[in-house]
Amino acid sequence: MSANQQPILEGRGLSKRFGGHQALNKVDFQLFPGEVLALAGDNGAGKSTLIKCISGAHLPSEGTVFLEGKPIHITSAQEARTHGIETIYQDLALAENLDVGANVFLGREPMTKMFGFLPMLDRKLMRSASAEVLDTLEIHTRLDKPVRELSGGQKQAVAIGRAIYWKARVLIMDEPTAALGVPEQRKVVELIHRLKSQGVSIIFISHNLIDIFAVADRIMVLRRGELAGERNAKDTNGDEIVKLMVGG
Amino acid sequence: MNQTVKPASSGSSIIKTVGAIWSWLFLAFLIVVFEIWARLSFGQTFLFNLNSVQSILMATVQPLLLALGLTFVIIAGGIDLSVGFTVGLASVTAAQVMQSLNSSLPSGIGLALGIIAAILIAMIAGLVNGLLIARLNIPPFIGTLGMYGINRGVAFILAKGTTVPVDNPVNSALGNGSVLGIIPIPVLITLIIVVIMHYVLSQTKFGQYTYAIGGNKQAAQRAGINVERHTIGLYVLTAALAAVAGIIYTGRFTAGAAQAGEPTLLNAIAAVVIGGASLFGGEGKVVGTVIGALIIAVIEFGLVYINVSPFYQFIAVGAVIILSVLVDQSRRSVVGS
């Protein structure tokens, strides 16, 4: 990443207190276009709090988030979404009883007209559009089945597909590989590479150093709510990251 | 697009197909059994006379109207135990309004005002259900059980502990008239509501969000769906449909009664379950519920028709509920594998 490039997303002095507990303390970060930024840290280090402050789930107690240099004030997930910031939570937030198209378009369904006057859901459009978006991720699956019947990696792809269909420029992924078996983890790593090559900027939260080194350009380590260090992935190694995490 | 189709063994695909249409098959099977039984034991047809068909359909009206609302509520992962007495509340309200206006206004207008009052009071009861569940986070089972008691009490108080006779010819025509002497008006009303509810559930955002909330409430919330408002809407809708059942009751028996819907609640829930809805939410269809309600009506009418003691109806309907859940479970375990 060149130093003179403008970050797509930036946080300055982000703090979050819960009562007397300082969950996040004056954290700065930058995310550059087309970059994968890994967020590492032990449990309770503030990773989740940080992304919640970006994704609209929390309002930071102090500090400002900038999108392409302009300060933004995000109070809800919907608002984050209108800025092109999509978050994929660990539990994926899919309605598993509905099919792929219904999930990609959940809450934003396209409508058409029955007999020329009666509004109805445009399921055909939902299906073809989600087929296209899964094609760009090179995921092939039956689209007419409930999501429940897909594999863990395919579900992850549906959640990612939903985000990129809605033109996410910043994708925040919370432990995307945690609940998956090894082959499926590899699939998700591949997916992240593909997204990156399509110009999406990604914040990737993980406990898993192997996955972090497989996808990240830069690694930010948090410890007890503070920034413990920041390294380019190619200039560091697992030992150094672990040291930063535990404070050795 | 590449579609990867899992090869299904022929055995499991048969179970899948049968599982998907078993309620239709079961309904057909019941009709055939009763037809054969009626012919063998007293040389009469069961189904092929207008009176039987009308009786079965009339018996379907009340449980089906309750079951249609319950289909939505159950798909969204809720339950409404109060609907039985919402019927009574609406029935008594309609009767009281019509009676008090009887001398001063034409019958048609009296009926119209009675209908409006009945639907409004029922919607208030539904709104309370919705607020208790969506806003105060009371489990649906408990919240609507409380409203079961409250609706019941209010209905009996409004009726002064007795039935409220209605002297209104238009009201009586609504409950007892028929189109061309063939289709009873209550059946026609129910049919129209079935078509509308099928459309709403299968083709609109309201229907889609009902499934989404039942499948994963948090996902629905994160997708920007107003889960609270939607949930309240579901209970108001269910109550309004129960009110229609109450209005039809008042027309049919030319009287309002607090206990008008009391025995129907369990049959209505049974119809939804037999129709393939999951009490865990996320699954169900209007057409399934219609078949479920018809199955119950055919069993009840058929057993009377062939002279079986009415107490066996309870046993038969109970057995069918258990059977339908077993069929559903085995279908799911095949699909899931």
C-alpha cells in the first residue's frame, strides 16, 4: 500500500466505554482500497467492539470514522449499508428456511406485477441475479433449495454474495472461518482472494493465524482495547503477532 | 449456471414426493373410505350429494378462518391461543350492536355497523397480543393465554352471561343464504379470504418477512425488517380473521355467543399442523392449511354420517395430528440427509 493513497475507511481515536469498562481506547486504523486488513487479538481485546463501531451496531464514545476522507456518523446497520459497508457476522444472519435468492434480497425484495396490476415478489429476478453473483464467486449450487441444505462454505458464499450484490465497497467479516471444516476454510480463503481482486476492501477478524497469513495484506493487533501493533503481513511472522497479542 | 444435482436414491425420492403431497392423498383416502362405507352399509353415496358437500364446507368455515391467521402466526414462530374467544368477543359485539340499532336503522346498515364494531374490537384484542409479544417480549404462549381469559371474560360480560339473540333478516341471510342455492355465503366469504391470504403469504413482502422472521428473527432484523411492527401486524390479522368467523356465527345462529369459537381453537391449530406448518416456525402454506381443515371436517362429518359415536371424532382427529407430524419428521430427515 502506498503511503500517499487515500484510505477508503479510516478511524481516528475510536473509544468505547461500557459503564466503567474501557472496551476500546483511542484506536486509529486505516483501510486502503482493495486491501485485506486482518484484525487479530485475544478474546476481549476489542476486535468485535471496533467493528461494531464501524458497522453501526455501536456508537463510539469518542472518535470519528471517515469514509474516503469524509467524516460519517453511523447509527445503524442500514445506514452503514447505504455507505457501502457490509458486515458478515459469524452466524451469517441467513434465514435458512428461505432459498438463496430470498436471502440475497432479504429486506430489499424486487417486485413485479401479476396480471399487470397486482404487486408480487419478482422471484425470477431474485434467482437469476443471485445466480450471477454466485457465479462471480465461482460457487455453484442449487438455488431453489432452502439455504439450510447448503454446506457451511456455501452459506458463507451466500452471505458474501448478498453483500457484494449490494455493491459493498467495504466488507467486514467476523471470524468467517471459525465454524467451518478445513476444506471449507480453504474455500472461504479463496473467496476472500477473489473479492480482493474485484477491488473490495476487507476487514477480516480471526483467531486463526494460518488464515490471517493466507489472506491479509496488513495485520492490526489489539490488546485490552488498545492498538498493540501493526505489521505488513510479508514483513512479519506468527511469532511476532502472537507476542503482540499477549504482550510479551 | 451449473446446477449440481445430488443423485437421490429412488426410495428417498418416493418418501419426498409422498411427504410433499401426503395430506392431499390422505384427504382423498378418507373420502374414498367413507364413500365405500356409506355405500356398503346403507347404499348411499357419501360425497356425491350436495347436502354432504355443503355440510363439510360449512363445518370447515370457522376452523379454517382461525387456521388461516394461525398459519401466519405459526410460520413466524408464534402461536395464538386467544383466537377462540376472539370469535366469541366479535360475535357478541356484532349481536349487541345490531340489536341496539334494530329499531332505529335499516337491517343492512345495522349489520354493517355490527361487522365494523366486531372487527375493530377483535383487532384491539389482536393489538394487545402483538404488543405483549413484540414489545414486552412475553412468550406468545403465555401472552395469548392471558388474552384467552380476558377475551372470554369480556365476551361473557358483554353478553351478560347469556346468548344475545339478533332480530335482523340481513344478518340471518349472511349466515344462512347461498349463491344460486349451491354455495353457502359463509363458504364463499371464506373462499375469497383463502385466495387473498394465499396471495399475501406467497407473493408479497409481508408473506416473505413472515417466513424470514420464523426462520431467523435476528437475520430479519439485520436485513432491516421491522420485526416488531410485523409481529404486531400478524396478531392483528389473526384476530380480524377470527372476527369474521364470529360474524358468520352470529348470522348463522341469529345470536351472539361468547362461547362461539371455544371448541374450534384446537381444530384450527391441528389444521395448520396437518397442513405441514412447523410449530418451530419458518414452514407452512395456506393451501396446506386448507387441506388440513378439510381433513378434519371430513373426519368429523364422515363419522357422524356413518353413525359412529361423536366421541370418536376427538380420537380420530388426535391420531391424525400425531400421524401428520410423524410423516413430516420422516420427510425432513430424508430431505436433510
